Amino acid sequence: MKKTLLAALLSVVGMHCAVAAEPIDPIQPVKVENPALVNLGKMLFFDPRLSRSGFISCNSCHNLATGGVDNLKTSIGDRWAQGPINSPTVLNSFGQIAQFWDGRAKTLEEQAAGPIANPLEMASTHEMAVKVIASIPGYAKYFKAAFGDAGVTIDRITEAMAAFEKTLVTPNSRFDKWLKGNKKALTKQELAGYQLFKSSGCTMCHNGEKVGGSSFQKMGLVRPYETTNTAEGVKAVSGRDQDRMTFKVPILRNVELTYPYFHDGEAATLEKAVEVMGDVQLGRRYTEKETAQIVAFLKTLTGDQPKITYPVLPPSSAATPAFDPWAPAKK
Amino acid sequence: MKKTLLAALLSVVGMHCAVAAEPIDPIQPVKVENPALVNLGKMLFFDPRLSRSGFISCNSCHNLATGGVDNLKTSIGDRWAQGPINSPTVLNSFGQIAQFWDGRAKTLEEQAAGPIANPLEMASTHEMAVKVIASIPGYAKYFKAAFGDAGVTIDRITEAMAAFEKTLVTPNSRFDKWLKGNKKALTKQELAGYQLFKSSGCTMCHNGEKVGGSSFQKMGLVRPYETTNTAEGVKAVSGRDQDRMTFKVPILRNVELTYPYFHDGEAATLEKAVEVMGDVQLGRRYTEKETAQIVAFLKTLTGDQPKITYPVLPPSSAATPAFDPWAPAKK
């Protein structure tokens, strides 16, 4: 009897350990709690009227057709401004340790408020964004459905956007199928890549259900990372010198789609990104074969992309402030 | 007997006349003949990699979230260029007498080739567009499904885009319901607006199933139209002085969504557009009440907007030319 119990216990512990032994967890599709809020958030996410010009929407740089990014080194902002940093993906972005490369926003709500008012991005103001959205009669019913009344505030705008963004989860990647027990889901090369990804230390940072996004790390841990990009990382938030070049560890889900890589977008290919990471973070020069294995593994992290019905936005009214993309810049 | 026959004939003629008497026809949903071609066209329509910068797609200025236009006076192009003319809607655009305000393209296929290579719009070249699309491995299966093989040419790209655009029809407007016999579909004010629209001559040009798009007309027929916009209209195509300021009559379906109005985008509201049209085309000053009636009628032309599932685009490869939005301009 005792022996059987022990065997059972060991078996449970064994199973638990087998599961817990993988540093990456499958990602789960999201449960939508307030569909009206999500729908409003989707409309706002695609609405270019949140920008000064009336041309740039959240989706311009976090394009859901292309992995939730713009596939540019750094993003194009108002008046073709050259953004300071690479656009991180909006896919699976909910629940990270923080938002932005330097973690300066705690939540998606807080993050969403940033680009609207950033002069190098959408270049509007929160006051103007509220004024514009409130001037569009067709939005009233969507705010009412989401919040109970038609009042427009910046907090409601960002709450709705964040609710939409929370739904942008990409389950069912081949790697998740493998994690869940389908051992045929990966090829030998991909599996070898995963073993190497673990054994050489990548999973120290790239772990959990997002394969990243849960910690900060210095870029250039064992060897300085050379870049002309002037972003200082967490130092810009903390003011502390030791936080220079410390960035949030990016999410590797759908990494095949989210090129180019790093905060400066300087790695154009996955091969280059793996090579540089090995070198500056782990002090390891991967062989060509090893790099190919890791890249093959990384490509198994592409999940089902969110199915988006493109929104139809309500028209502006005579009360909507006019957009003039070429208006002289304010000093 | 003879009397009955005559009555029957008169009745048939009468019915026919009653239908034929309306200068506007209902618009019909489109039959998709080659869904694979349409799907490929949708992907290309949303793909920003057809532009020099990798940032601007067809949808940037013909946004299907906002009536197939950008709601700007003139469009933003490569490097924030100020376009010369207002973006016409892509909705219901198939089968017009020609494409572009000056009619310089005969077909949607021919039109689609224009902006890709226009330095003030997408600023790429046809050669580059083909090179980019051909370098994206994930497109091969879509070209194969659409054309039988994976070959990429500019003609195939524009043929696919045009096939998609042909599906962008907006049936079931309230006015169409009224045309089809539902006399409750319009209010008294809207109906009065329609009667005035007909009786004051608007339907001389704005007729047929698109309520426009079937003829060219001089802007400023009875009184010169004053504008700082330098577009010369058909003269730019024909070279003939008498074609100066002659433009294609724009489609009025969904006109509620396609503000601002005219080739120069100078009329911000429908009220203003109706007022100016009455003045310079018809020599008529509408009263405030009349203008409100016509505007009310025009708003009944908004139909069901196309239901678009946002495409997921295949990633670039190492062979894809790099995009550098801020590269020095070529002389």
C-alpha cells in the first residue's frame, strides 16, 4: 500500500517535473470579458484621427498584418520623423513585466497613452485626442456599449485599446503543440535548436509563456554591444548609470515576423540576431550549423495570428478639428 | 379585348418608365469569379512593401476603414510629400469611364500601377515592386493559386489588386432600398432632397449606379471655380487648353464618408460642397433649407461597407531588398 502510494506520488512529481522542466510554457487563447470594450479598442487602434496628421494609427507601426510591427529599424512618425527605437510587437504584449523597451509604462493602458502624445510618433495631445473622438457622433454608441455612457476620456480610450491588445494572443505554434505532447510537431533540427537554446543559456531570459517579456537585461552582458543608436534603456527611467543599455527582454513569439531585431533594429535576420546574442550575451560563437538549428527552432514559435475584421470607422463631423499634416510645426 | 391589351401594354410601359425615370440605379453586390485572385489582391492592397519606404500601402490613402479614402485634402506620400490632389474613393470604383480625377488610366489595373511608382506617393518602381514581392517566399502559393504558377510581374500584381477592388461594392444603401420599392426607406426631408437633386440638375452628371463616375465635366461650368490647387484636369492628359479644369465626375456613393470634397479637397463638409456645386456648376444659390435637404439625401447613399478580414502577410526573406525610409533621395 505504502509502496503504491509512493509510486503514485513519484509519478505525479515526475509528471510535474517533466512539465516544469521546460522553461517555456504554451500560450493560451484569451477569454474576452467585455466584447464591446474590445471592439471599441479595435476601432481606436485603427483610427488615424488619434494622430496630429489624421494619418497615423497605432496599427501604422504595430501592423497586425505583419506580426504587430512595421518591420523597419525604427518607426516613421509624424512628418516622417525617424523614431529613436524599434517598434516592439503588440502581439502577446499583455502581462509583460512592463511596456516599452525601457519599461517606462507598467501597463498596456499606460503604454497606449504614450505614442499618441509623442512628437516623434502620433504627435497629438491627450486633450486633442479626446476632443477628436468626442466630436465623432458615431463613436457614442460604442462608448455607451463599452462603458455604460458615451463620455470620452483618455483613460477610456487607452482602457479600450488595452482590452483589444489583450486579445492579440497567438496560440497553437508548432512549439506549443510540441510542449503539449505532440512530439512530431518539431523536426530533428528544430528540436536540436531548442536543446541548444536551453543549454547555451538563452532561456535564462527568454522563458515563460511569452519566451521573454518577463525581465530586464543588459544588452552586452559579456561583451559591449556596439551601436550608433543613442537609446539608454532603463537609465532613461531610473536615472542610474548602471541601468545604461539595460532593456526589457523582448518576446520571441512570432519572432520570424518581427524583424529587424534588437532595440536598434540593426539585426536584419534571425541568423544575425542569434549570432550577436550568442556573442555579446553568452560569450559564445555559434557554428553556422548551430545558428541554423536555433533559427529553425525560433521559427516554430509563430502562432495563429489574430483574426481581425477590419473596422469601419464612423465619419468625423463639422465639430471635428481639421487635420493639416503640413501645418507649420509648433515651437 | 383590344382595350384590355392596350391597357396591359400601357401598364407595362408605365412600369418600365417608372423605373427608367430614376436617373440613379441600385448598385449590385459583386460576383467573385476568382477568389484566389481577389485574396492575393487584398494582400497586395495592404502590403506596405510595395512602397519605397516599406510604410505606405494602397490602403494608407484608400483606407477601407474610412470610405476608401484618407479624409485629407490631399494625400501624404513618401517622405511626407504633399500630394497634388484629393484621393478618390476605391469603393465602387470599378467600371467608371476612367480612373484618376483626370481620367489618365482606363482601368483599375492601369490605375493601380500609378501610385506604386509615383514619387509623391509610394515612390517605388515597378521593377522594385516585382523584385520585392518575388523575394517573399510566402507569396508563391498565393500567386500559384491565382495564376497557376508563382511568377510575379507588375501586370499580375495590378490584375490581382484590381480584382480585389472590383469586390469593393457597397450595396443596400437606404436610397437603393427606396429605389427598389421600399418607400419608407427615406424620410420626407431626404426625398425632398432627392427631388431637388434631380430638378436642379445634379443628376445630369451624378447619375447611374455609381451616382457619378460615368462622365467628365468642367469644374466651374457657369462660374469659374477658384482654387490654389494647380491640377489642370484632363488638359494634363489631352494637352488641349479647353480641357483645363475638366475632371471626372466623382462617385457620390458613401459621400458622407469621403470628405473633404472636390479634387482639391477644399470643401470640408457636404453642406459646403452642395453650396459650391450649386453656385459654380448650376448657377443656383440653394437656401439653407434646400442645402440641408440635399445633404440629407446624399447621406442615404451610404451602403454596406465591404467586410474585410485583415490579411496576414508573409514575412520578407534575406533576399528582400532592405527598406530605408530616410535614405537620401535620388537625384
